[in-house]
Amino acid sequence: FLGVQLIWPPLSQQVDALAKDLPGYAKSAEAGVNKVFDDANSWMRHVRLPPQWREAVFARASELANSAALWLTEFLAGALGYLHYLTWPILVPVISFFLLKDAVHFEQNLIALLPNERLQKRAHWLLLDVSRTLAAYIRAQITACIVVGAVMMGGLYVIGAPYSVLLGAMGGLLEFIPLVGP
């Protein structure tokens, strides 16, 4: 939990900074798109497309760019609103620990439901094997999450990327989800 205490303050600051800077990034993206459209319009004049074609292409492209920029801004703002639920990935393992602490009692009660001793032994060994396999998988996943998050934070910090702690933490958390993480 020392790592969480060290990472949480800069993570919180970077989330706030990103939320504050997001409208500026949207305006910058809009300016870049408008420059591309201006360059395209001048190219269309250079190749002597009829004015009505140029206007139709430019109007449609402008509508698409504006709607895409609006959608992206709303999507990112909505996604940032969910970052406050970051405590749940910490709470779930703690609650799971307390539930698993009584796993022996759950196992004994489940095995006691079986009719004979041979089936009870087989069920005990099966549950033990499943428990060991799941424990090894979860340990490996948590190790991978920590390593990926730390490497991303460090790498992004070294190259001077903004929001390095935020992006590293997100990468580490998303590593737990197969096919989603970095």
C-alpha cells in the first residue's frame, strides 16, 4: 500500500489537470482540422474543381469533423468522470480476502454434502487444485499489472510525457483485462 500512497497524490493532480486542459486540447484539435480543411480547399482550387463541388465537400467534411470532435470531447469527459471509481479495484480484493479467509469453512460444508468418503476426497483434491491454479493466475496477473504500470510510468516520465502517472496507472489497471491492456 506504500506504492498507492506514493502514486495517489500525483495521480489525482494529473486527473484534475487533464480535466482542466481537455477543452484546450479540443480547441487545438479543431484548429488542426480546420488547417487541414483549408489546405484541402486550396488544393481543390489548384486542381480547378468546380466551386459548388468544393463547397459541398468542404461543408460535409466540416460537419463530420465538428461532430467527431464534439463526440470525442464528450466521451473523454465522461470517461474522466469514472476515474473516481478507481477505489473499487482496491476494495474488491480486500473484501475478497475476508471472504476467502473463511474458505475452509465453505469447503468443509460443501464437501459434507457429498454422499460418501471417496467423493468427498475427490472433491477436496479438486477444490485444492482449482484454488492453487486460480491463486497462481491471480498472482501472475497482479505481477504483470504492477510491472506494466511501473514501466509505463517510468518510461513516460523519462520521455517527458504529460500525465505519465495517470497513463501508467491506467495501463497497469487495464493490463488485468485480457485483450484490453497495453
